[in-house]
Amino acid sequence: MMKKLNACKLGCLALAMLLLMSCGKSSAPSSNMNDQTADRFELTIMANLHTKEVPDGKIETIIEELTNTEITIQWVPDGHYEEKLKTAFAMGTLPQAVYLKNQGSLAMFKDAIRDDQFWEVGPYLTEFENLSKLKLNVLQNTSVDGRIYSLYQGRSLSRQGVIYRKDWADHLELQEPKTTEDLFEMARLFTDNDPDQNGMNDTIGLADRSDLVYGAFKTVSSYFGTPNNWGLKNGQLLPEFMFEEYIDTMDFFHELYQNGYINQSFPVASKTNQLALIKNGTAGIYIGSMGDVLSLYNDALALNPDVEFAVTNRIVKPDGKEGIWSIPGYGTVVLFPKTAIKDEAELRKVLSFFDKLMTHEASNLITWGIEGEHYRVSAEQRADTSIAPYGVKDREVKPYEALEIGEPGTNGRYEGDFDYEVKERADELVKDNEQVLIDDPTAPLDSKTNNEKGIGLQNMIDDATYLYILGEIDEAGFQKAVKSWEKQGGQQVITEFNEAWMNKR
């Protein structure tokens, strides 16, 4: 249980302390705000840093002025976020507002939530003009035992698809892939048939990373018809890896790996490593968020002025059914520890900050930057970022996207307006994905054993999946790992999820 975690179990404390980033404190506020400084509420936040550097504080200064708050942000690099989060929790040093790494992180805090270590915020939301606009169904998906303890960052239900080098496909006279066989063939030809026409054997098909969810694996698994985390078989809920389609997906990646059609280091590669392979012209296929095509194109263009990309979705196995895995409407959540917030009066001040952060002005600031400097509003009332020098928005604004609460429909921020038509096509396909979503039936359900042991249990399956793909175990070896999963708590998770599912029917 989370309340029993200690620093030893959570990893090396010394390393975690070295990873604590300096807080990107803002410069002094403008002179016309000085008279308000004494009345500012001091707020501490822990947030995930998805960029290489901590922002310079320009945007933070404006956030402070808009919200009349003195903010201290602990920026923690993405690769070490969960370690730092667990360590701070164990030591009782969490700040007043804590963003989790992703939606999966919420499960490991459920016991601590039940143990009354975080504030329940649901009863207060109606007191605030903007927080009261948050979608009830998404809030319920974040709830614990029917109670709401967090605010959420809204996300499209599925942004997953395929980005590929269209210029390479054209050179090889390849059409847009429609099936898993087409996708495999494209990876083969991108590896073997000199798609960049430089006469050298220096390309591979697919670039991937050490992430079986947001990397390529789970999306391809959807194309094979695998359930989303859990699915129905013989009248009961079972985990996805107990379905034949999951094995088919592992076979697909095993073949890619054995033939050299995927980067051989993918089990340990970061997203930065993965993206670099696409940008520098080493790999030709990227499977993940289709919106990434804009940054891929901009960076690749600097190295190759003739680069072309295309995006696609709705890939199926031969004679298969269209489908794509979906999230429950949010990317992550923010929690409010009672160790850092002493009473309801202070909680209301913290929530007031987030209510102001959801205003049209503040939401656009943390997403797009300063109007006239980082973006302009197009005739279609969308944010056009073409006015900013390349790279400036990523350095000065992008880290603050991690602070967003809600989504355009609730916080009123602009959608993007892009000159790059492939990015516009990607946005269209994200919306199209909503026609073929595969939902996770356990999203609104709860399992005590999964809350306590879920991460360790999932690591067992992840390890076995990688070993299968690398050819170090066969299907019998994988099934042995599944049996071990069952014995160490997995069977109890199955029982608990099915009991909860039956009770909700």
C-alpha cells in the first residue's frame, strides 16, 4: 500500500534528490502589479518536464499576474518523474498541487487516497466558474469509490496512428498501408530497398521506443484486434495478454526485430532517441500520436529540404475489424496532498488558482504563449504559431502545457492553425478515430489488488513481452510468465474486476 512505501523501496533517495530540478522562478512582476504582490497566495506545484530545459520564467511571470499567485514549480524530467513522485510521497514532502505522470499513475495512489491523505475536491468544484465546467463523465473516470479527488487534463480519446515517409513510399511505388501486412511490407522495403536512393544500406523501417503503451506496440495490437487492457472472453473480463491477438502482435514485432526492420535498441530507447531516427532519415515509420508529425517535419526539414511525411489510421489485419485503443478522456490528473494543504480555506485558494488557469486567457498562454510573440489568432479563430522563430515556442512555452486543466471545450483555448497540411490531416484522423474506439471496460472499475500490486504485475508481463519479441523466450515461456502473474496476484485482480463489473451491470 502506498502509505507503507518508504524511500528504500522507491529507489535511491540520493539519486532522486540530485534529480530535483531548480524551480524556474519568475522575474519580478511588472510595476503596475507591485501593489498586489503582498496579497499573492504562495503555491507550490510539481510538474513533469517533457523538454530538455526548464523554461526561462517569462510565461510563469504572466501566469502569476493573471492568477495573483506566487508560484514555485518543481520541474522534474519525465524519465525520472515517477521515482521523484514516490520519494516525495514517502518523505511527506509533496507540494500543494501534484501532477501525476500519466493516467496509469493514479492507480498506485488509490490506497493513499482512501487513507485520507489527499483532499476530496468534488464538493468544491461547483463554487468555481471554470472548474464547474469540467466534464462530469471524465471526472467520474478519475474518481475513487465514486468520489472526485483530482482535476484532469483533457485529451482526445485516441491520437494514435501511423506517420511515414511519403517520399520514400513514392520512390518505392508504395501505396498508403491499409493492413498489418501492408505495414510490415513497408517496413521491409524501407529497410532493404534503399528508399532514400543514396546507394547505401543505411535505413530501417520502424523507429520505436521502450514504451509498450504510447510507443508502437499497443497501437499495432489494436490493429490486430486486441482488447484495450481488458476484454471479454467466455463471459468474463480477462487481461489483454490472455487473448490470441496479443500473441499475434508479439509475433509481428518479433519478425520486425529478427529481420532488422525495427531499431534493435528499441527496448531501451527513449522517445528522444526514437524521434531522432525519423528526423535524421534513418527510419521511415513512426507509430504513435499522429500530432507528432509537425515537430518531426520541422526538424527533419532542417536536414533534408525534400522530406515528405504522410499520416494514416484505421489499419486492420486481413479480414479484420477496424479499431483503436482509447483513453478515458484524460491524460493525467493533479492531486492535492493534505500534508501540504492544511485546511479547507487553503484548499479553496489552491482551487482558485486552477479556476483562473482555466480562463480563456490563461489557457491560451500556457498552450500557445504570448499573443503577437508566439502566436497570432487566425481568421478562423485558431492559434497560428508560424510567427515565432523556430524552436522559441518549444523552449519558452511548451513545458507549461503540462499545467493545462480541462480541454478546449471547457477552458476555451484555441485549437491550432497550421500551415502544414499533413498536421491538419492528422487532426482530422484523430477525430475520425472516435468512430472506431476500443474502450477499456475496467476504466470505471476498481480492484484493490491491482491498486496494490498492479505496477509490479504489469512489469512481469512487459518483461515477458520484450523477451518474446527479442526471441529469448517462446510462447510456452510467455505463458509461464502469465501463470506466474496469476499466482502472484493476477488471478485475484481478475476476480475483483469481474465482481466489480457484475455489480455495475
